[in-house]
Amino acid sequence: MGPFRLTHRRMAFAAVVSMGFAALLAAAPPANADARTSVRQENELPPQVLGLVAHMTPIPLLCDGGTCQALVSSFCLQEDRPPPAAGQAYDTAGGGDVTLIVRKTDGSTREFSGAGLLAYTSDGHFTRTRISMDSARLASLDASAVSVRIAPMVSLVPLTDKPLPDAIAERDAETAFGSPRFTASDFFHPGKQRPDAAVTLTRLIDRLPTAVSGGVDPNAVDPFKRAALWSTVVDSGELKSLSDAGIARARSELDRCGQFAEMGFKLTLRGCLESAHDRTMRELNDELWEAEVGY
């Protein structure tokens, strides 16, 4: 275990320990979305290769401001590499695929690979990734709605401004397609409580506003709004393939966030649920890193 691994582990542990009430505050403003295009030092390592948590029930891309997108759960496959900044672009790799499901204006449905049609960007943590499509492309497909289905074994490799050295590129390919990805698939397999809880939390987060004006989040303090949020996600059918235990864990996180809001803590519901999601995913990632040998 090298020096970076120790530092990374301590930072992850410190982040979890310091969660407490402070972690329930509003999420910090995202880092510069153009971070990927910043000038890199010659010896700087690229961001981590990631994996996506599989979800066979279609996840809708919600459209707003010219972009249709969905937040999905992701995890780190390379502990020794730096985590991605917000806006870091990725491309799919590995043995799985992301299927694009298009509902056309005439009511018919088509399914095909999303390769080359979807963009993948980090939400500022290795635990969260956004899948997006320009709404103009949606119109070109004569679509009234689009959703995605994430197969097992989907990996994400970082897009960089310059070609990677051969040794790094070869390692990334082995990580995305080989033993590290197979090992991770067991930890983040659909049907297990924590992966299913994380997926449920992303569906809740996706339906919340990105910003709250006036310093008070009505979604957090109003139990009727929280109940309506939960009903919207459950009724959407997006949780259909998830385990009861995973869904129940996510519901308990929603209730816990509401309890803190009702106690007078200043927080956004989005920020609180994001913290719960990230904590859940980091727990699993720590266990994955402990289990890995020589990756």
C-alpha cells in the first residue's frame, strides 16, 4: 500500500467521520465544469477509471434547459488515481453497454446502443455520474422521451486532452475489461441492499431542484413534499427491479433528512440525500479496495 493509498484512505475515512450534522448541509458549489480542459502537468495521472452500477429498469433522462440527463451511481476502480473533478468527461468501456430507449412521438419504442449518442460526466465525486443527451439530438430522433438501461460490467474511462502513455492506457483497459471490473461487479451487484439503496437515492435526487432560493428548502422541511417526492419515484416504476431492503434503506435516509430539517438544521434535501448516497457508495468502495490484491 503506497503513500497515496494511505492518504486516500485517511481522506475517505475522515470524510465519513466528519459527516455528522455538518454533512447534511447544502451541497457545496460544483467545481469548475471546464476542469477537464485545464493544463495538465506532464507527470499528472488521469482521473480514476469508474464503474457504473447496473440498473435494468429504464432510467428516464429528464429534460431541462436544453439537456436531458439522469444521475446514476458510479464507483472507483483505481484507488491510487485522483478522483474526477466535476465536469470530467468519460466514455464507456468494459463488457457491458448502456442501452438507449427512445419513445417516439407516434407512441412506438426503439432500443439501441447509446454509444456515441450519450455523454458521461462526473458530478464531482467518483460516486456520482451524469448521463446526458442534448435535447436537439432528442428532437432529431423524433422522440418524445428517452431513457437508459445500464447493463452489468459497464466501465467508464476518462477522456483527456492528450493521448495517454501506453502503460497507463493498457492498465486502464485491463481495469475496465478485466479482473478489477469482475471483482467489483460482485460488490455492486443489483439486488444487494446498498447498491439498490444508492440507485433509489439517485432517483430521488434527480427530481429535486439544483438550487434553493431564500435559504430555506421547502422540500426538506415540508413532510407532505417529501411524501410526494417518494410517491413520484415509486409510482414511476423506476424502482421495479430493486430489492425491498435497498428501497427501505433509501426511504430511511429520506426520513432522516426530514427529521434533521424539522429540528431546524439548515440543509437542502438534495445535499442531504447526496451525502447519504455518497456515504453508502464509499462504504462499498472501501470494502472493494480492501478485497483487491495487486490491482
